[in-house]
Amino acid sequence: MIHYVSRSRGGTTMVAVRLFERHLHPPKGLMALRGMTVTLGARQRPEADVLVVNRSAFTLATTSVSPADVHLVVEVASEDSLERDRTTKPS
């Protein structure tokens, strides 16, 4: 997992997420996704900022992936969201 902490939740965080998404170059067979959840249980689907997953796990209808398909999780936090990120969305 990669953690990046920005000073504010606004544009800086959005730009950081976009940079991770665009500049991660996964090996063949993997892909970077933004806004995708990981199914941990029936009512447990956390959403990371960027995931690197098996390409075979993704279709246009995919809304969540299995933990077995996840190779990298990127979560961008801001100083004003660290408490929530650490207690509500633990690693």
C-alpha cells in the first residue's frame, strides 16, 4: 500500500490521485483503476483512490474486485482527513 499525505483535501489531493493513476505503469496483465471498491465481505467494500488489479478482473460492468485480484492500493490522505482515514478506513 502507498500512503501519500497532502496538506489539504482540495486540489492538491485530486492532482496527487490523478498523478498516481496516470503515471503508474503496471506490467502486462495488470491495470490501474480509480474509484473501484474491493469486496472484503457482504457489507464491506472499501474504496481506495487507485488500485492496480489483474486486467482479467475488469469489465465495463465491474463495480468491485476481489482482494485476490489486487496488487497495489494507493490511498491519498489529507491532514484534515487522517483521523477518519485511520479509524474508519484502516489499512
